[in-house]
Amino acid sequence: MSIASILLGYKDFTTSRGLKYHYYFSAAEGGKPTILFVHGFPSLSVDWHNQITYFKAKGYGLVVPDQLGYGGTDAPEDANAYLHSLLAKDQVEILEHENVKEVFAVGHDWGAKTTSVIANLFQDRFLGFGFLSLGYLPPNTELTYEQTGELLKQALGYENFGYWGFFSALTLTRPSRNTYALKESFWDLVHARDSRLPKYAFCPTGAIRVWLESDSRTAHAPYVAKEIERKLRHKLSQIYEKEFTKNGYHGPLNFYKVAVSGADMEDAKGADSSRTIPHLKASLLWWTSKDVVCPPALAGRSLAQFCPKATTHIFEAGHWVLLEKPDEVNAELEKWIESSLA
């Protein structure tokens, strides 16, 4: 299934709070359930194209939105529009609009955070939840960004979320000459061939500013060449060029603003922290062994307390495992779904 044919399957829907969402939709066939795929930063719904192609062919229903602030979805300026309780409600409203009943939700990166909030607020609406890279995140109403960063640094032996402060302080709206010049440098680092590089050039406080302002460059991971050059004939890179220069980065960066400001702590007070993963019919936690930003140790911190019955799997890959190891991701996801329904 080509990227062009996937793009033809997109629809638009305006939520009850007046925000337009752009999303891929394909109805389930033969009694199969539907999968809601929720992407993270910096990503687009089309990054799930390998999963869309695989599961559509198997008859699964699919709802794959551009998150708020991304792609064809609205990108409001107000950071409080990006609170995860609101994002979770948006996803559910899309499902209700499409009259979809049997649903598994799967989130990657910040999409895993949104999926975690969906699990707390709308648990009974879903068959199960999958968390890729970031893991399940229980409601946090006590620890500030600074306190969380210090605890993680002590646990991991290095600072992994130091870049959040830089992202939350940026006020990028429409692309400027300066941000456009730094774009290639940024994407090089996000998809670096050397999976260890982000530990030194991305994670520590101030490191990514130095990287971007010096316009540093590095080789891409092999999957970038595979996806862009051979398989997609530059289509994916063209989509990224269009979507990430159309509205700038203010939407995606608002995910960091609400996290650093503490707004998400207030937002979490509306969640029921007692309704944790063990009460779900099915849960899946995936980690990637080469991910230094969201290492397995990070997700594992909540495993024993909140997800003791979860199906777990570690991929020998980096953060972008859905692009790097699509066949393995698809096989593991399908196995989990089928076992959950048995």
C-alpha cells in the first residue's frame, strides 16, 4: 500500500471544543477490532504507514490521527489546549464519530502519554492499551519537571530529559529563516545513525541548543534511507517538508510547555490513579534497547506497581522502532491483539 493511497484515506472531524482533526480511517472487516494509533514528537500519523498497510490488509479497522499541532490537524497557539485530558477526549470523540466500538489504543513517545491518560479516563471504552518506547505513565500530581528530571538522572546515571526546558522556552510560530536553516540539523539528530549520539547532543540541558546553533550534521540511521529513498521514493520526506513548515513547531512544542509549566500536574488531578493497568483486559509495554532518551529502565519503573500483568517486549532498535523494525512491530502487535481476544 503506497503512501499516496494511504493519504486518500484521510478524513477531517471537528471535536466538541471546535478543533479540526485530520486522521486516517479504515473500517474493520470480518469482525476484526479497530486500532487507534497515536504518534509522538516529532512525528506524523503517516509514520504509522507500515502498520496501516499491514493491519488494513488483515481486516483490522484503523484510526490514525495527526496529533493536535501536527500535519492537517489544527494547531492552536494556547499551550493549555494540549493538556492530555483534552487530547484523550478528542481521540474518543473521533472514535464515537466513526461509530467504532471494539478498539485497542497504541501510542508511541508522547502518544504513549496521551494513551496513558486515555487509559485512566476512558478505560472501559477500550479493549486494551499498548505503550511503545515511553511506557505507561500514571497520573502525576506531585513531582515537578525539575524533580522528575533529578530522580531520572539519579536512576539512569545521566540526564535524559534536559532538552525539555529548551523546547518549552521556544516560541516558534511560522518558520523563520533561522529555524529553516536549522531544520536539517535537527532532523539529523532525531534520526541519527549513531544511537548513542542523543545521550550527549540531545538529552543534557543546553546540548541541543549547541547542536542546532552550530548547525551540526550527522549521518542518518539506515531506516531513513530505506524508507525515503527506496521504498517511498522521497514521498515521506516531501510530506515532512510540507507539514513541518506549514505551521511551524509551536504546536508540537506545546506538549513540552504544559509538561514543564506544571499545567499537566493540575490536569492529572482529574484522573483516577487507582484505575491502573491491571484492571484492563489487555496491556502491552514495548521498549527499545538502543533508546537513550526513553530507555527500558525508564518504562520499567512503573511496571511492577502499575502493570504487573502486561505483555512486554524489548526490540533491538532505537526510538523509532515503528520505522526501523516494522515487520517485528507488526508481528508482536498482532500476536498481542489476537491473544487478548482469545
